[in-house]
Amino acid sequence: MNIRTSPKPIIYKLVFMGDSGVGKSSLANRIVSDTFLAGTEATIGASFFSKFITKDGQQYNFNIWDTAGQEKYNCLVPLYYRNSDAAILVYDITNRKSYENAKKRIPELRDKSSVSTVMLIGNKADLGERQIETDEASEFAAEKDILHLETSAKTSLNIHGILETILDELPMPAPRSNTMPLVPCTDTYSSPCCNI
């Protein structure tokens, strides 16, 4: 068992990914504030949430990035999963395309990010007419060595415990600097920041 002891909160970066309309923002809101807002607007770019939890006497701070699901924002998603510790891939259990698209993100995360823990979440479990059976997604997750859960942001099904489950899979993070590296402005370096 990995025992963590630190007087300060241990910080982890978590990114939500998935198609537009699968309920990423609703899940994030439910996790952070235990509220459900019906008819939320589509996320533009990304939204940021922060959630503190305490486990075994240690406090943890999850910095949560909820990325936009619209195709036109796909090029921005790597900016948010870069340096992330964990990723939650969300699909709608009544929408097979959202499931297939979530599955396609796994190789991308493994090849291009520092993400060590991936959870595949089938959201909207309160709705009927499902297109993805639980066993199908669970078997796929086991094959890919990732976590799987079905949730409902609306009813709060399986919401409590998501972060604790992810936490059990995360390694102890390396110390992070709170400062951004300075980039010198030279004649050969061109950047908008140099034109201030």
C-alpha cells in the first residue's frame, strides 16, 4: 500500500474528455458541489474546478479541467491533458458514437500525455434505451487496463467515490514548481509576449 503523508495538500491534475452533450460539465459540477444543473450550456474551450478531499488523514487537491466536446475545439484538448495525472473519458450510454469516440482517446492519452490513470465513465445511467451495455464497456476497460464506472449526474449515481477510486490508482506525484519558466526574448525568438 502506498502511504502518503504530507502537511500540505497533494495536488493532482485531472482532465475530463468526451463528446459534446455527454454530461462532462454536469459530472464535474456534481463531483465538486453536489449540484445538478439541467440544460447547461456547451463548454467553450475548458472550465476549471477545484475539489479538496481528505483520505487517511492526507488532504488532496484535484485541479479539474472540463474540456469542450465540440469537434472544433479538439485541437485545444491536448493543452489540457498535458501534465495531467488522470483523465476521465465520458460517454453517454444512450449514444454509441460517443462511446466509440471516448475509446479512441485512450491511445492518444498513452502516447502523448503523462496521464497514469484513466477512467471510462458511462454517464446518463438514469435514462432508458441504452446503446452500450455495462458488460461491454467493463470488458473493454479491463482489456485496456483502465477503470470503468457508470454514473448519473442527475441522480448522483456512483458520483461519490470517483475521486477516491482514482486516487487509489495514482502514484505519489513528484514535487511541482509553482512558477512558470521564463523564456528570454532574443532577436531569433519571436513571440507575442515580447511585443508588450
